[in-house]
Amino acid sequence: MNKKEGNNRNSSRPNSKKSIPGGMPKRSQKPKKASPATDKDASKKPQPAAKKTFQNSPRTLKSDDIRLNKYISNSGVCSRRDADIYIQSGNVKVNGEVITEMGYRVKPGDVVNFDGAILTPERKEYILLNKPKNFTTSNEDDTDHRNVLELVRSATNVKIQPIGRMDKNTTGLLVFTNDTDMIRKFSLPNQKSFKIYQVTLDKNLKFEDLEKIAGGVTLDGHRLFVDEISYIDNEPKTEIGLKLRTANVKVVRAIFESFQYNVLKIDRVSFAGLTKKNLPRGNWRFLTEQEIINLRNV
């Protein structure tokens, strides 16, 4: 505290109980009444901004609301991206009104008309199967081999399909879903997620061929990069581990056939982080919520 402040603190002040010099009456401590404002004064006063209300405002959204393109995709008629095209083209109605607004949200009880048909969205199902031999993903009638859908028929009543294709001799992990966006995602050539295969060859894989494959191979004029290839510990050199980003099993077979090896068996042991742990051959299970989130984010 400086000296000046000290002197000010010690200076005598009038006692509030004493009368004010000059005989003036003590002023009231009550707040003054506001005088009526004139039109001129009112115009100078800043006015509060008017509150804006928006249809489908995020602040008023409920947890059950869903984006229109996702609602359409959940119905299984097309992907979310294709749904955006239909919306922009004016082919989608909600409660009888044409909706072209991107990001429009559907509320429970809304009636959605897509290209002339009323949509009923289905709950998304995700099922993991450890596929056995002699089952195919082909939709063609085959009297010698059964379809993989037979193995998961009791799992759900919704129409599901496998992600990718597997021939009758290929075993291992196969994901089924009615999520068209996810099916499309894993059918794209450029993927971030890894798939691991155990491949059985008709003869030992030469080390020089293993190194060549590790450096990448060219198939049908397209360069394919192999993330990892190795012999499997404590197994003959006919047993090979292969790590790729593609979900196309035909590519796995083509890699070794290009080096003059016959592929006797292919077993997919990992799919985008999913494994066969506690899932015997021929059995299936539903994916957990966290596994579904992981698939969407890879």
C-alpha cells in the first residue's frame, strides 16, 4: 500500500448519522423511478435480437430422429449416397411433401415415399460366420453345394447378404448384414482394413518367391501390394500367412497361381479386426456394438 493510499484511508469521513452541513435533507437511498421514455429515446435504445426458429433445428432434435438419406438406406433400397441423388431430384416425399433439403431429418411416425413406394426401414443386423467347406455365396442353384445363407437363416428375419464372395473351398470369417452402405464400403478396391488368410499350397513356397510376393505382384495389369507374407510357425512351408487389404478371395488364389503354385485351401482368420476366437467352424454370432462401430470407422 503506498503512502497516498494510506493517507486517504486515515482521512476523516463524515459520520452517516450526522446531519449534512448546510441543513440539506438527507437523500433517499431508494432507486429513482424511471421516467417515461420518449419515442426518440426508445429508438436509440438497443433492441434485443429476435429469436430465430428453424425447422429441423438440431437443438430441437430427438434421439429417435434420423437423417432422410439414412432412413432410405436402412430400408435397403439403395445406399446413402444414392439416396442423396434421389432426394435432390425430388423423388422423395415425407408426409406427402417433396423434400429436396439435404440433411432433412425424419421423425417417428413420418411417412416416407421413395420413388412412388412407401418405405419401412429395417433394423440393421450384423452377423459373423465361421464358414465351413462346401458352402457357397453364389446365388446360382447348385445341387452339389449349399448356400451360406442356410447357416444363418435362424439368426434374423431381415434380408441379409454376405460381404464379399467365397467359393466352396474357402473357409473362415464371413460377415452378413442388411447395411447396404457397409456392403458397398467393403466392395471397394481401395480399403484401409486388413484381412488375414492362412493359405495351404500343394508344395513348399520357395523363399525367393516369398520375397517376390512381399514386394508386390502384378495381376491383370494391376499392381497389388502385399502388406505381409510369412511362413506359419511350427507348420510346413506349405502353410502361408498372407495379410492383404482386399476382401476378394480370388485375388489370394491368383497371387500364388501366378508363381505356379496350386492353392489347396484358403482360410480367412481375420476380417477388419474381427477374429475366429470362440467361434467354431459352422457357427455364427451377432457383432457387438463396439465391433460395428469399428467396422464403420476402418
